[in-house]
Amino acid sequence: MMASRQLLGAAARGRAVGSVSKGLRCMATVTDSPLDRKVRQNIWEENNFINYKKMSENLAIVRARLNRPLTYAEKILYSHLDDPHGQEIERGVSYLRLRPDRVACQDATAQMAILQFMSAGMPSVANPTTVHCDHLIEAQIGGAKDLERAININKEVYDFLASACAKYNIGFWKPGSGIIHQILLENYAFPGGLLIGTDSHTPNAGGLGMCAIGVGGADAVDVMANLPWELKAPKVIGVKLTGQMSGWTAPKDIILKVADILTVKGGTGAIVEYHGDGVQTLSATGMGTICNMGAEIGATTSVFPFNDRMYDYLAATKRKDIGEFSRTYAKELREDEGVEYDQLIEINLTELEPHINGPFTPDLATPISKFAATAKANNWPEELKVGLIGSCTNSSYEDMSRAASIARDALNHGIKAKSLFAVTPGSEQIRATIARDGQLQTFEEFGGVVLANACGPCIGQWDRKDVKKGEANSILSSYNRNFTGRNDGNPATHSFVTSPDLVVALSIAGSLSFNPLTDKLKDKDGNEFMLAAPTGDTLPERGFDPGQDTYQAPPKDRATVSVAVSPTSDRLQVLSPFNAWDGKDAKDLPILIKCQGKTTTDHISMAGPWLKYRGHLDNISNNMLIGAINEANGEANKVKNVTNGEWNAVPAVARDYKKKGIRWVVIGDWNYGEGSSREHAALEPRHLGGLAIITRSFARIHETNLKKQGMLPLTFSDPADYEKIKPEDRVDLLCTELEVGKPLTMVVHPKDGAAFEVPLSHTFNSAQIEWFKNGSALNTMAKANK
């Protein structure tokens, strides 16, 4: 059908040219535009099309207004503006109102997003939406048994999600289908598109030239309900790649190096845009790896320009028509010549060394040539207990092929992994394909355990048995995040991130001191040998094997579908609206906790065993801030109740204050709320009676999440004022001063001494102030729909 349409179009154009040659006047028609083709966004949805024509028209309007070269990131955002004529546009300043192409949610965040959407009272989502079951599957024994166990344990949640998706016209990817970001890359990402996803690693889709941004569930609800989505116009950091990688260097090393340069907060408020000749040497999945881990530098997202590698991947995943359509629009799927970046970084891939980042933070980068000495100098446990490959960051066919080539090299020399070794396929398609092509068998021969197609140990879903809690040990993974205790709940675990290649190599040696580029191993007979550099195909020669069908499409007739939430459930809870602001200044507020040092969303609302309560706000609120370090005593989950002088758990004290009608605040340090997009870290303090979180600085997603829930995210106008506040102080917040662009006064009442004022800054715009006044963004939406 598509081919015949193209031929008809060509014939029509031929007739038009012939008419002109005969001297006849011919009017151009709308159908003459090559961007008029109806190309579906994906193979699953019949009526959702890529609208390059509309994007092109919006871009032309903005070009005429700005009259300057545009970055690729800007092109994507501005082509999705709700009002390209009137939108104020200044990088780092303006709030853009955008119309994303799609929404995606993982199962842990989808529960709360759908519960919020249900309270909006709409019959169907207004924009294409999918839900992906990947977070609730715990790694224990191996893939099949772990999946079966998860389906039994989480039946109530999966049934709720499946029925809600059917009811509200949402595509549902069942447990076992794979990790949300891998499924999006394989099925939904397309060059130039704009996607929001309720997970911080949504930027993975940048590997196909898509602007994919992690958000909280409340943002997703806005788009599901057909409201414009708001984003502060990001600055753009350019990363110019030159040269070409070889040997042991992998795409992962590019983002490990960028994290070293920018640190965990260096990308905040910015999109990272890769360009330069070196881009052409990377696979689409390699680019996806780089964009995925860009979340660890706080970046809004990361993007690569459209190129032939993306076309190849689209063709291999049954989307060749999208690749062809992208070639038609290719001029706008890259940066303009002469563009200026807010910051420019240059990396020569020819000179780039393999890196290992960590422990305890993803931006502590060490090149492999210095890693053994650095580990020894820092007294990091030398023995490598576990090596883990896969996850949403590194489980492409290329990754698995290269890793298997190293494992096979070791097996050919008669040796296996010394460390425990685990493989997490990113999707059912990857699992089925590497099972067919032999890589999976190689990993099993090597001593590996193949886990379920799910997040698993990467997000703390790991029932680890080989070490006791509190025992210092080292693990190495190809994941993206390695905060204290994240993978296994053990704060003494030294977790490092690197490429799958180095994970396999160091697992063979069982040691952090091994460098495969220079060091030798002993084969089964005691003879020395060096591992050969990894090799592997970018895409499978025989095409991808889709494996088991794990997709549930919404039914044609959705009227009879019902969604039930039991009032006695401990997993799901229908939401009640938060109270609106009382219109008064808040006086004599206690500080629930003054957080010292790094406070990520893992510290604020832990994952792991708590994931099962993601649909039950009251139950999950029992983990609020239990990982944050209290400056008053240097301990976690132990704060003083100012009403009775007793020390207790943070949630318990917050609940006592709420019961007594006392609002409270939290004081935080730099980059408060970095890490996962989980909005529970904002919902919980709101639910337990908090009014404001006051910090030196915020991570982007968390700051927005707090605003959405009617909280006040405020920053010290002078970051040094953080030091002036003591945990036992009381504060007044002059909420009546809340105005766009103006500071808000906090009056501090020390336990001993005179009161003093501290100016606090904020980033509220006028619409967001209404969220605060009404009690939440959801309340504001409901008020507007009355």
C-alpha cells in the first residue's frame, strides 16, 4: 500500500512537471510535500503518525523569530511548542509549553500516575501512552523462576495496571517483556520526536535522535490529559566527538568521561548534544547507552543527530519506513551550521581510555591504566565479588556479542569467571536473539546466571546472599547508577560502573587490580595468555528474534472494562486531594531533619523492598527520608521530636507532627533529589505534612515534582546560609511573599539568640504558584475542569 502510494505520488509529480514544460500554469498542492506521508510511529498503533510536516511548520515560525542557527535539541523542542508564535524563548530562562508525541511509564511509577489520571475523570488518555512492567521483578535464582515469583507476588498490581491500561487506551507491556528504555528504543523511539517518561533514564531514546525526558508521574498525567507540558528552556552543552574508538574502549567510556568532566550536577538545566565526525563511528545502541547514563550528570536529556547508524537500527527493528521518512527530514534532524553551545566539550575517541567510575557516585572516573593503583591507594576491597552485565544501559546485541567474545576467549583457555557473574537481558527480543545466536549459552558456560528481562539489581531488586550486610566488598556492573546501598541494600558494598567488556574481563580475574590491556592471565595448564580485545556484531545478521509475545493492546470496546482498587489493599490506594494553602504565612515551623551531604531520591524514598508500595501512598511514606543523614547526630533515620524531646524514625516524627497539626520543613544540601525521577520522594513529604524543602540546590526533576504536589522547593539565595541553620531552630516562612522572580523571606528563630532573616530563592512561574495555592497541580486541573 505504502509503495503504491509513493508511486502514485511520483506519477502526479511527473504530470505536474510535464504540464509546466508545456507552458501551462500549475498550482502546487499540499500533497506535493514529501513530509505529507502518513508514516506510523510504530508497528503497534494504527492511528498514531509522525508529524514532520507540523514540526517543520513550527520550526519555520521560530526560525523567523530567532534568526540564528539552532542546536538539534532546540529544533526538537521548538518544533513541539504549543504556541510557536507567542512562546517566549530564552535558553535557561523561559518556560516552554510543549506538546510531546508520547508518554511512557514503568510499573513502579505508573501506579501513581494512573491513580492520579483516574482522579481527573477522563475516559481515555489524549496522547499515545504505554506502561512497562520491569521494576517489580526481584533477582533471586534466575530469569524464569524469578519472573514466575514476581507475577504471583505482584498479581494485584499487574491486574490493576492491565485493566487500567485497557480502560484508558494505554498499551501494556507485560512482566518479562523487558526494561522500559530498551522497549522504547526497539519499538517507539523515532528521530526528532519528543517523549516524556516516568523514569530518569528515559533519555536512552536519544540513541535514535529522540528528545526523551524523564519526569514525575504528575507531568505524565498532564500530557495524558492533553495539557501542554511545561519545561524550563534548557541550555545546551555540546560534546564534540572526533576520532574513532578501538580495542577495549566502548561507547560507555564516552559517558563515563563526560560524567568525570561535568560531575553529577554539571548537566542540570541543560541538554547534552553530541556532534562531530566521531558520532558516525557509533552504533545507535551505543549512542543509547551514552544518552541513558546522561541522567547521572543531571542533564535534562541527551541527543545524537540522525545518521545512517540510526537508519540501520530502525530497519533492523521493522521500522525502515521511519528511517526513510527521517532521511526526508534529515536537514532538521541535526544541528545548524555555525550553532553556538552554552558550553563545549571535546573528546578524541582515538585517545579515550576505558574507564571505571565509582564507588558510591557515578562521576568518580578512573582510567583503567590507573585503576589498580587508585583502588589500592583508597583501600577499596580488591577482590571482585560479583560482575553484572546488561540493564537498560548496556544490553544491546552489540554489548552482548562483545561480552560473549571475551567469555568465549576465557573458555577456550579452559577458565571461567572467578567472580559471581549475572546477565540481565534488556528485553525479550534481546534474550531470544542471543539465545538463538549462542551468546546466552556462552555466558552460562562461563558460570553466569541469566536473570529476568527486568531492572533487577540495577534498582535494588536483588536478593543477594553472598555477603552479609555491613561487609565491605566490591561489585562491578555495566549499569548507570551506583549510589551507596543502591544495588543490594548494603552500604558497605563498593559498586563500580563500567562497560560490559571490562566487567567480563575483571570477573575472569576476580580482581579490581586486573587490567586486560596490559596484564596476563593463566590458562587451565598454568600458561600465561592475554585476553583478545572484544569483537561483536552491531546488529544480528539473521535479524532479531522477537521471542514471546508480551504486548497487550487496548481493546476496541473499552466501555465494559472496569478498574477495581480494594479499600483494604496494602499495595494500592485511591488518592485523596491535598488541602489548598490557607493563604497565611507559616509560623514557628520545626525542622524535621537537616540533611547533611548527598541526599538522592534513594535517600528520600528508597527502592528495593519498598517498590511494592509504590501504589499505596500511606504505606510507602514509611520510608520517607530514612536514608538521609541527620546533621544533628550524623545518623540516618533518627531525628528529635520537638514536641516531646524523644528521638525517633523520621516518618514516625513526621506523622506525630501531622497528627498534632504542625507543618514542618526539611533543610537540604547541594543537588537535593538527584537520581531517579520517582515522584514518591515529593508525594511522601506532602502526605506527611511538610510545607517546604529548603536546600542549596535541587536536581531538576525533583524540584518540579515538589511543585506539582503543592510543596515549596526553595533555595538559599546565598548557599552559605545553609551553615547558619541548626537542626533545632524554628522557622517562619512568609508564604504571602511568593511572587514570580522575587525572593521569599525565612525568619529563623535559634534555640539561643536573636531571630534573623534569610532570603530564599525559587523558580516558580505564575501557573506553578497556582499549584501551590490550590494544593497541587492535580487540584488545579480538577478546578479548571469544573
